[in-house]
Amino acid sequence: MIASVSKICKILNCFTSNEPVLGNSEIATKLKMNPSTIHHLVRTLCEEGMLIQDEQRKYRLGWKLLEWGNQVMFQQEIYSGAIPFVEELVRKFNGTVHIGMFDRGDVVFILKISSKDSIQISTHVGSRKPAYCTSTGKVLLSFNPSFVEHAVKNGLLPRAPNTITCMKRFQEELQEIRRQGYSISDNENEHGLYGIAAPIRSYTGRTVAALNIVGPISYMQGRDRQVIIRSVMNTAQMISKEFGYLDI
């Protein structure tokens, strides 16, 4: 399996700006591989959208790679464009702030900034948490209902004292999040932690990411919780505007 992945990467690397279109035999010659082996791999790449075969039965890079590239660029834009707003939120509340995106049932954190005075949170850029029990995840699920089935396919497993494990109650929670425009994770994913999250929207209005602030329950509930909620929502809205979203 690893050898096949390596061969696929080598095939894709054959396509350059100088040689955007290649035939099966040309790829085989370049890689000094059996044309029959190349044929089977190239056929699979076409089926997955990573290559396209033209009328001359030659190949070029497919739209799937462009789609992936756009996703990477969008994540990078979120990362660079959001930092000033996130830093201000961290400074104001001395907490830990994340931006997360949905991937295969989980939230993947693409940004994390913490105050030097905040408690340690067991996350890092690239780390994953179940979407169904995190504040960021519940926002993403609430505004993207098609994600829910994948997120709960293994059930609503308890991870902390307040994890919602009843599907009916979980669906009601998602409806409430859509209505109010933010979500809360109160001792649901990790013992003792409280998170508040709001949606980040693209220019199309689609919720593509979520911003949250996390801290110990005593701290987050000890302050004026509504002030934090409004600040998180306003920050998420400002980041959304950076990417062309207009709240009309």
C-alpha cells in the first residue's frame, strides 16, 4: 500500500507547467516503470478525479487537485487573516482561542493562540476533537446539517460529565445553536473546560469554520458570560467579513 502511494505521488509529480499533458507510455518512460503498472494506477487516479483523460487518451491533472488546493489556500487565508482579531480576543479575556474546521466527523484545529496566563489546553494546530461534544464542532454541525450523520456514526459517546448522549436532545441542541448563533460546551469534551463558539462564514454565507474561546468552568462562568459570548460572536463576524461575507 505504501509503495502504491509513493508511485501515485511520483505520477502526479510528472505533470509540470512545461509538460501539462502526458500519455501512459510517457509517464512510464519518465519513471522507468512498467506501462501496465502505470495504466492501472492512472486509471484509478482518473476515477478519483485526480487526473483527466482527454480525447487523445492522454492525461492532465484533474479538478480534484484544484479543489484540494483551494481548500488549503482558504485555510491559509483564515489563518493569516484571523490572527489580529484572535489576538485581541485572547488579550481581552486571557483564554485560549481556536479556529476549527470539520473533517471526517471531527474538528481539526487550524489556529490556536493562548494567553500566557491561561491554563494549558490539550490541543495544538492539527489536533482533532469529536465534533459532537465541542463548541466549535457543534457550531459546524448546526449550520451544516449534512455533516451530522458522519459525526455521530459511532454514537454520542460520553467523554466528560456533561456530554450529550441522547440523539433527540442533541438535535434540539443543534436547533438552538442555529437560533441563537453560538454554541457552548460545558464540561462536555474535557473535564473542567467550558467553551463558547461562533460560526465563521465564507462570502457565500456558508459556515466553513468556527471560532471558540476555552477556559476553566469557574473562570468562564465567573465573569459576565454574555460579554464573552458577544465578543466571540463579534470576532467571528469580523473574520467572516475579511473573507467577503456580508451580513445583510
